Amino acid sequence: MNDMPEFATPETQGFWEGCAAGELRLQRCNDCSAWQFPPRAFCQTCRSNALSWEPVTGRGRLASFTEVHRAPLPEMREAVPYLLALVELEEGPMMMSNLVDTDASRLRLGMALEAVFGRPGLKRGPLPLFRLRDGTASEGT
Amino acid sequence: MKARAIIAGVGDTAVGKLEGSSCLALHAEAAAAAVADAGLESKDIDGVLCAYSMTMPHLMLASVFSEHFGITPSFSLAVQAGGATAAIMVMQAAALVEAGLCRNVLVVCGDNRLTGLSRDGAVAALAQVGHPQFEQPFGFSVPAAYALVARAYMAETGATPEHLAAIAVTARRHAGRHPKAQMRAPITIDDVLDSRPIATPLRLLDCCLVSDGGAALVVGRSDMARDLPRRAISVLGTGQMNTHEHLVAAPSLSEFGCKASAAQAFGRAGIGPGDIDVAEIYDSFTVTLLVELESIGFFARGEAGPAALEGALDLGGTLPCNTHGGLLSFGHSGAAGGLFHVVEAVRQLRGDAAERQVPNAELAFVHGDGGILSAHCSLVLGRV
Ligand SMILES: [Zn+2]
């Protein structure tokens, strides 16, 4: 409980509890089995209120990335340049994250990624970050 | 017969670094200019649409403005949809007039973003459009989000940094013909490619300006057109589409709501992209304009960049676009940034655009986009 980001809310608590435990968890509907992200109190697909937190593979593919040279906030200035990415999870949802243990010159869209956990800019609680899986590109673009 | 909506008057302030300017003073100056341009007095205004301010955030900006300006409108509303706001305000004003709820609706925006907030302050404030838990903690910024769109767009279409740069160079060339533009010195493709990286592949000159400034217009009824001091401009078609706010929730990284928004506006006007003489399209970043030009149907997928390199968007090109210089070179002071596009379209259609005039411009297309290609609004304007 105490290793969660200060901004966690009741609707997102399950997500951040997963991160604190080193596991990526997404909301899944008990009635229609749809995954959803970001979390909310109801299933956006069938409007059911019966949702569970389920661990996911943590695997995805690189949908896009940028190397950020200008920090949006003064407290992030020491972190530049950093890699901001969109990751399309195997289960479907898109996540924004940072890429770690790599550099921009190695990256190609479609590369296979996996989640790791760390806290680049937060006082409390790990964030889900991503790194290259085996350093190889998956099929497709 | 049902009244049609016209734009009866337009006004704008100086743009750029305006020491001593304020949100309300810029509103009032632009509003007074637009009311006078329409040949009206402030007491004739019965509807007011305001947007939002970053330097003077307020729960009731439209009420604050009306009190400050000294009017008591029977309809008043503030609109918040980022870069789509100005076009949405015109769409809403036209709907109010056509529904018979108002006779003369004042649309007014202004903010002293540059002197009141600084570029750092503006970047930080704008980052709020990122999701507070699932985007912002990773260092989200608006330029970074558009950079993510740019990377995906370039991978899909083969567009190059030179294609993006051509948009910035064209905007600057247009701005050089506008005496009020904030940045008028010509730039080259190499200047853009050599400017410092902000969020790759976007560089400084791929990004819009931060400015102080204000703009306003009056939407009235077509039956007043013959009494106007200036040529009235018809609102022929309007459209809107809203698909998401946060980029992680966008239905696609290559198709955005501009397509449906523009199709709706063209459909209501009974024309198509090929009929447009001049376009004023939201250009928060070079990539924004490329994506929109193609989605809206002015160019096939991947062809807007090469066309821009060949001068298609310049005066004399197949689609003169952002003839005032756009957000990239004319100026960007919040919601007024989008309203500058509308004001320029009106001046083009009136034949008042001096050395930047598109000859015989009869039909104009205006588009605004808010968030990360999230909220879209399109307008088709024409000579009465
Ligand atoms: Zn469901």
C-alpha cells in the first residue's frame, strides 16, 4: 500500500498495486472478457460493473517512440534526453511508458518489448517501464 | 425563410511579445475591433462566446469578459476544447443565429501566453492534457505526443524530415507577407533540420510559437448582409468529431477525427475538398498539418509532404494554406491561435489580404484540432 504513487485513485489502485508487486495487471470484464486501459469503474465495452484485475504478459510491441530533449517540467530537466514510447500490449490496450536499457539508434517500430519496473521520477511507487525483448524485432512494421 | 449565419466582422490585436498586455485587455481590444468592423455597437451584441485563459484561469470567463467589456448578453458561454475551440465557437455561434436564439454573437479569444506565462510555463501548463497517471509520470509533453504521432506517420507514409520542414518553411514564407506576423524572417529547409531537437523527430522549427494576442469576430444573420460596411462571409458548412482526449486512448495513430469532421462540413456545404480556394488549418506542429491535409482529403496519403516541398501550399500553389503564417510563424496565443485562422479566411474571402491575397478566393476551409488530434472542428466559409 505504501509503495504506490501518491496519485493512485480507487479506480486505478489495482494497477499500481500490481506495479508495486512487480507485475503488470490490467482490468478485465467478468461478463464480456474485454481488457481495458486506462482503468475505470465500469466495462467500456458492455457497461458491466463486474471487473477484475488480472496479470498480463507484460509483452508488447513498439508502436511509436520519441527521444525527448525538452522536459515539460523543471524537475525533469536532469532526465533529458529520455525515451517516451507507445507500447501496444499483447492483450490489446496501448500504454505510454519509458524505454530503458537501450538507445534511440537501436529502435525500430514493431520491436518486441517487455515490462520492467522502476521509478525514474517518482517519490513513491514503481512505474511500468519497457525494454527490448531479446533485442529483436517482431513481425510487421 | 431560415436565417443563415454570416461572419459580419473580424478583429485582431498585435501578436507576439506584447509587454503590459493582459488576457482581458486583449479580449476587449479584439472585440471592439470586430464589432466596429461589423458596423455594430457593443449594445447590439446579444450573444458572447469566450474560450479559456492560461494566464487568468477563471470559472466564468465569458461573464468576466462581458462585465469588463460592458455588455449584458442574453446568451453567454465559455468553450474549452484546446485548439479546436475557435472553430467550435464559430460553429456554435452559427447554430445560435440559425436557431433564432441570437442576432449578433461575439466570438472572442485572447491571452498573454508569452509575457504572462513564458515558453517554459506554457509547455508545463499544456502538459496537463496528458493523462495524470498514465502519461504525465513518464515525461509527457504536447510536443512529445505529436512526435509520437510523427514517428508513426513517417513510418507508414515514408515522409521525411524534409517533408515536415517544408511545412515550416512555407508557413514562414506566408508570414513574411503579413505585417503583424511574429516571425517574418525567411527560413530554409536546412534551418529547420539544424534547429535543436525538442522531441525527435520534431525540432524547434517544427513547433508552433508562443505568443500574446487576441482575435474576435461577430456572427450575424444573412439578412443583415446588405447593410454591412464590409463584404459578409457565409458559414456554409460546419462539422465536428471527438474521438479521445488522451493519446493512449486514440482509436488509431494514423486515422483521426479530422476526416469525419471535414466530411460533415463539406457535406453540409454541398462541396468537396477540390472546390476550396484557400485553407487555414491548425498547425500546432508541422506534422499536425501533414496528417490533417491528408485525412481531410486535400492530398492522398503520404503526398502532402512532397507537395509542400514543391510549393503546393504557397501562394500560386494548388492549395494556398495558412496564408497568414499559421501557428508556426504568425503566432499562437491559445484559443486565439485558432481564431487567427478564421480571421485570415475571412480576409481572404473579402479580398482584403493585400500581398498575400489568393486571387478570386471564393471558398475557404478552416480546421481546428485540440489535444493530441483529439477534438476536431471544420468550417467551410464562402462569399455571400
Ligand atoms: Zn464487459
